[in-house]
Amino acid sequence: MELNFQEGHMNVVSSTCRKFSRRHDFDMFSMSDYRSCENCRHLNGENQCEKNLEEGRRNLWKNGKTVTLAIESSCDETAAAVLLDGREVLSNIISSQIDIHKLYGGVVPEIASRHHLTNVNTVVDQALDAAKVTMDEVDLIGVTYGPGLVGALLIGLATAKAYALAAEKPLVGVHHIQGHICANYI
């Protein structure tokens, strides 16, 4: 698939079907100018132009911006978010433990850690799914390193390190209090 920005139209992209060399122009934001190529229906019933369009959209939606996967587990909530250029929230998933800790009159660190361990991978998967982002599209991983409950922080850190190592992405440690301050910029 060949993708080119048309001159004078920064948001219009051209897609050329590999099989029939048919050219399609579409607006990458509204998709209003895209029309399916009937000649591109293959024997298996799949439309290659639609596949090419989806591939192009995945590659172009970032438009040079950084995609960050953020993981937070400093106390009694497991959270993961996907951000575009640190300013636009694509998804924000939070698993709260409030009901669990109510029974004890406050947060019990060991119980919080165990619930983080149970929830963290599901929360990260839900954040990626909600943002319609794959780990290949993530540019870096941010994680809270402190201050917070030691056991809870260890779960988030270990998870973020595992994702970063497996996906070969840079890992950025975030100070919990600075994170609260920087949240005001979003």
C-alpha cells in the first residue's frame, strides 16, 4: 500500500490497491471521501482496499506524536492509561479497591498488593483496547515508582518492566506527586 499526503490537503491520504493499482483518496479524520473499490473484492470475500485503509489509518493516526502507556499502582487503585503526546487521553481504566478496604477502615497494604497483582494485566489490556492501540504502536511506558505503598509499587513496576522488556520499549519512572501536578496539564 502506498500512502501519500496530497498537496494542499494535509489530512487527505491516497491509498493504492496492490492488486488492481486502483487509487483511493480518503480523509483520514472523517473517512468521508473513502469509497470501497468493487474490483478489489478477492475470492475469499475480503476487500483488500479496506484492509489497506485500516493499515494506513493505524500508521498515520499518530501523525508524529508519542503514544504512552502509563501504569499506576501506588496505593489502592490499579490504573492504566494511553496518552497521545502526553496531553490527549485516549483511554483511562481504573480498578478501584475501595469496597474491599472499607471492611478494614482503611487501606491494608498487603491486600492492596494482592489485588494489584490480580488486576494489573487486565487493566492494561482494557486500556490498550479502549484506545484501539497495540503494543507495537506504543512508543514508551511510564510507571509510578514512588512514593506509595512498597508492595503496590512493586507490582506496577514489575509489570511495566515486563511490558517494556517484551515489547522493547523505553521505560520512564514517574514520581507520584509530580504525576499529580502534571495531570493538570492534560
